[in-house]
Amino acid sequence: MYYTNYPVELVLSVGIVIKICNQESVEVAFPLTDGIKTFTIQKDTVFFIFNGMSAKRTQFPLQNAFALTVHKTQSITLPHSTLLLDESIFACGQVYIAISKSPS
């Protein structure tokens, strides 16, 4: 999952790292409605103050992500989850089941 403020079709899409170009960039393929788009993702550097000291973190804005249907989650507890609540939810009970799989 592309993990930064970029177009919503990338953020909500599961991409596949297809090539590690070098230590500064990777190529990721995202399946979109109009086909597969390939993007080169550069490292992001964030500067911040931590315990009164200046610090920086450099990383790729990518996060491992796995997709499960609500049906497949009925017997498990997920410590962390992200829900896509759109028109694909066809019954109110599905939302309840999805939310109840994660502790507060």
C-alpha cells in the first residue's frame, strides 16, 4: 500500500514491488481500473524534533498490506485493520462484523 498523501487510487490500491532500482528508489506496479500503472517510488525524508533533539527518518512510503473479505475474518481477531466502507458492503451486518474483529 502506498502510504502517503497521493492520489486516492494509489493509496487504496495494493501495489507489487517489481524492481528495486537502487537504494533510493523502487518500482511498484499498481492495478488500476484502466490497467496496470508502474511508478518509481523515491525515499521520503521527514525531519522532526524527538526528546528536544533534531532527528530525521528516511524510508520508502510503502506499507505491507493484506486484503481479506469480511466473510474470511469471522473467526479471527485482527489487532490492526483498515476498512473500506463503500458500495461493496451489501448488508449492515457486514460492517458490524468487520468492526467487531478489531479490539478498540
